[in-house]
Amino acid sequence: MQRRDFITLLGGAAVAWPLAARAQQPALPVVAFINAGSADGSAVYTAAFRKGLNETGYVDGQNVTIEYHWLEGQSDPAPVVADLVRRRVAVIATPASNAAVIAAKAATATIPIVFGVGEDPVQLGLVASLARPGGNATGINAFVQEVLAKRLGLLHELVPKAVRVAVLVNPANGTIAETTLRHVQDAARTIGGLQIDALNASTIGEIDAAFASFTRARPDALFVGPDGFFASRRVQIATLTAVNKIPAAYGNPDYAAVGGLMSYGTDLADMFRQVGVYTGDILKGAKPADLPVLQPTKFELVINLQTARALGIEVPPGLLATADQVIE
């Protein structure tokens, strides 16, 4: 072998060695993040999720890979979940989609699942108990349904002359839609004098169509049910309520921030953050069975005073005094 050939051979080996070393490095664990809505409308929440992961020492692209799967009104997440289970991802995180967590729980008993739900996860069959989940799933119970009556009462206090209240629900999110209507109807009977009408929408076009129907049967007020898809379309919904001059109540402050009249509910961004924390804990070795289901302790009332003025609504001083945030 000539000296030039020998040097060339050594040079090629020097290039090959680091390539081989990189090829032998273990792949980063994959966290599958599944949520209703779209990436564009959920930037605040995905940032909160990543913040929670960061708090446990995990950074996307450095020591973990986050795969985002947006349902965007898709009614059946089973195909997405089936692919994730087949690929044996490290954790499935479903911060705000009942359909996704139910599909994931049905598809795997071994891959850890971290959820955020608005209903009792025991009744949903996700955990054995809140204190001891006992399986492969744990997460946050946001108490969405428990605050529905309070939110309707606040809307009634804000617009006491409203009689016909349309409740916007997503039939693709069947369980939440049904329980939302039931709880709101029960609360309406307690308040007295309110008529509740269901309004269905599962896509962007159906949201437009729902508001277009107001030309035929205009409600006095609108109650937007809890739904991840609706939250991702909050600008569209708040804009349509403004155009139609209808007072509306929502479940989280992001609606009020983009022009919605009022919101009352749990801090959803913090719920996403906590899902991220639990996801990181599991990546570090914790078992879902040993992580108790968390419950929120803070509920926020936000009033958009500018929107109230545009609607000709005089906000009662007592309500303003109890608001956690007033948007001027």
C-alpha cells in the first residue's frame, strides 16, 4: 500500500468514527402531545406544557422529543393513538382532550398517560381513585363541570334581563357536551326563568353557521361550553359575538383577553404546565400509579369592561369588586 493511500484510508476512518459514534447514541425519548384544536390557537398552552417539562430538567430537542398531534376538530383520535402505541412512545400527554385520553387508555395499559380532564377521571374509567390512580394514567382534574353553575350565575348577574341562553357545545366531544348541557340546565332551573337552547359546532365552518343561525332565533346571551377546539378558535368566537352584539360567558381568560365579555374557570395554562411537570416526573422514573390526580385550587373571574361598554352593559359594582382581573 502506498503512503498516500494509507493516509487517505486513515482520513476516511477519522470521518467514519464520529459518524459511527453518533449512530450509536440512544434516541431521545418521545413524548406524544395530543390536543384538540390547532397549533396556531394553542401557543400559550404548548409553551406552558414545555415550561412544566423544563422544570423537571427536560428540554425539547436536547434530552426529549415532543411530537405534537392536533386533532383540529377530528372526532376520532384512535388512529393517531394507535400509531403512537405501535411506536412505543415514552409518554402520551393529553392536556385537554377527553376523547384522546379515553382512546389512549383503551389502546394501552403500559405506556404512561398524563391527562387534563374537566370531569371526574374515576367516572371516566381513567384511574381507580384520585389519591391512588393505580394504572398507567394520572393527571389533572380541572373541575370544569363543577364551575358551570357558577359561571351561568355570574352571566345572569351581569345580564339579568337575559332569558334565552344559547349553550355552544361540541358534539364531537360527546361526554363533555352532554354533561355541560345537563349541568347548565340544572343551574338554569335553580336560577329560574332561563331557557337553555343547545347550539352545536365541531368545525370552523359550523361555528360560523351557528352564529349565522342567530338571524332566525336570536338568543339573549351565549354560554360557550368547555372544549379544547373552541379554546383554539377563541378569536373567531369572540369576534362573532362582538359582531352579533351578544353577551357571552366563557371558561378561561384567554377569551376575555381577545374581546370576550367575561370568563370564569380554572387556570388552563397552569393545568398544561402541570401536565408537563408530571410528564417530566415520569420520564425520570416515577410511575403514574403513584402520582395522585391533582386538583386546581384557584378559579378566576375576568371581565372585559371595554366589551361591556360596547354592549351597553353596566357591570354591577359588586361583580367588579370580586373580579380577579378587569380588562379596561
